[in-house]
Amino acid sequence: MSTQTKDFYRILGVPESAAADEIKKSYRKLAKQYHPDANQNDASAAERFKEISEAYSVLSDDEKRKQYDRMRKLGAFGGLGGYRQGGRPGPGGRGAEGGGFTVDDLDIGGLGDIFGSIFDFGKRRGRPAGPQRGDNIEYQVEIPFRTALRGGTITVTLPVTEDCPACGGTGGKPGTPVNTCPECKGAGTITFGQGGFGVTRPCPNCYGRGKVPAEPCATCHGEGQVRHERTVNVAVPPGVDNGSKLRLSGQGEKGPGGGPPGDLVLTFRVQPDRFFTRDGLDLHCEVHINLAQAVLGSKIRVRTVDSKGVVLKIPPGTQYGRRFRIKGYGVEKAGRRGDQYVRVLVDSPESLTEEQRKQFEEFAEAAGLKH
Ligand SMILES: [Zn+2]
Ligand SMILES: [Zn+2]
């Protein structure tokens, strides 16, 4: 059961910064296009129409839109901030759509409840009793260029959901009875009517459990789960590149009912560097030299990733754009080490004094250069 949710902005084809007018306009256009009257017996159009209506009912309401935006920022949508998937190991969870988020979910309460409705409904529904392995947490982290190359330790702060320690996840005040939910009659789901379309969702009264405690647990307010942030120190191995993944076993969500924890799967994004670009294990950079250095030869200091820099010999007669290799100063990974390539750019003097110009002309004359 996916716990991802929908991108309402994308559904309506508007930017996040869109004004109310723009949203309305786009909605009207799309609603007309996908309206069931105009697309009879077309299930995909009906589905699309439903999505459009859902998206509009949130984005057209200032308060709901604000809540929704906050969730987006917190990374509930698979953006840069991180995303998670419900218990399915391996890649592919990101950006999956469909599943647990509707207007009705938004109405339940504050931000905490929204998180609850996104992340937990799917999890609770149909989850058998007893100890379970915890969900994996998938998270995307940005790391500095140098850390990616040479390795290092980073600190990652993760939002985690765990069984409430006070009630053990039942949502009931310890020692009080648990009753069948009067809203869904114990089914755990409720069908909402939306303009002729029935949408079945987990029951908001019992959080999809079909049962409600006679007295809610004071710690989790009957939800059965608590959310907090957890800080994890992660040792980044050297040679990490954009998209590299690191699996930290046992660092995911705690298992419900005392089951083993899931894994934490990090995907790295490497911040660009102003001086270096990277190509596999090799690093590339550019340095400027002046005309005299190019013509007569010189020694210049070139920065390397490990600070201080090395001396690079520029031979006399060096051409613009020539590439030099500094062996072994590239990325190190699994015992292999790349090189650093330096491209030299020759700067012409931008202005000359009368005296200098004369001398240059004499030089050109002597060298047989036309000018
Ligand atoms: Zn219920
Ligand atoms: Zn509790």
C-alpha cells in the first residue's frame, strides 16, 4: 500500500506560486476537458476529473492550501527534502501516485493529523496484528562536493513515526476497553460521495482500525503513533556521486508491536563546486595565465581538492586551452584514484601603454607576425 500522495500543482498544471485566479482558470479548463459528460465510458478521464476536483478543492481554499504547502516543504511529496515509502524495499517508490490523500484527510485537523493521514492510514489498514518489521525510510540528502569526494560524516535529521510508547500503539488509555467504531461499523473504511464518484478512504474516526478506544491515550490522543525527529550521524564513504545510495540497516522506522526496525536508505545529491567539475573519478578545472607565462613558460600553483595546491609547470609556447594532467589528484574510490585536469586559458593584456605597444610591434615585426 503506497503512502505517497498527489502533487496537486502538477495535476492542475500550475506553478507553486500560482495566484488564485490562475488556479481557477486552469481548473475550469481541465474540468471542462475531462468532465464525465464529455467523456462517457472513459474511466481514465473520470479518474482524471476526480483528481482535478480534489486538487482544486484544496488549492482554492487558502487555509487548506497553506497546510498543503507546508507538507510539501516538509518533504511529504518526494521532493529534495526526502520521501519515504511504505515498507516496500528497493527503488521505485518515489513519485508513485494514487493512494492516501484526499480533501477529507485534510479536514481531520492540524499538520500532525495530515502527516498521520498520509503516512499511517495505509500502514494501519490491513496490517496484521503482532510484531512487524518497521518501514524503510528513503531520504535524499545534499552533501558538500568535498565530502562526496573524500568521505566524511554528515548529520541527517529524519521525521520518524513510531508506535506510541504509552499505549503500545493501540491508541487507548491503558486498561480501558476498546469498542467497534460507530462511524464505519468496524470496517475501517468509509466511502465518500464526491459528485457522483464514490471514493473509499480509511475511516477518519478510527484511523482505519475499525475500533476506537473508550478513552483515548493521553500521549498520542488516540492515534496510536507519535512523530518526532531523529538525528542520525552518517559516515559517507569516499567517492560518492550524484544518485549514489547508502543503506543503513536497522535505521528505519521501528517495527510495530516490537518488530525489527526497517532500513534507512539515503540517496546523495552532491553540491556543485565553483572550481571543480567531476567526471567519474577525474576532476576538471580551468586556470588563467598571462601572455608572458604562455610565451615564456612559468610555474603556477593550482588548487587541488586537498587545499594547498600543487605546482604546475607551464612550458614555453603553451597554447590557449591546453590541458595538463596532475596525476592522482582526482576522486578516490575503492582503491582507484582519478586525476585532476587543468585547462589553461591565456589572457591577453587588455590595454597597453604607448611604450608597450611599440615594443610589441617590434616583437611582432621580428617574429614575422602580421597584424
Ligand atoms: Zn471507523
Ligand atoms: Zn498512545
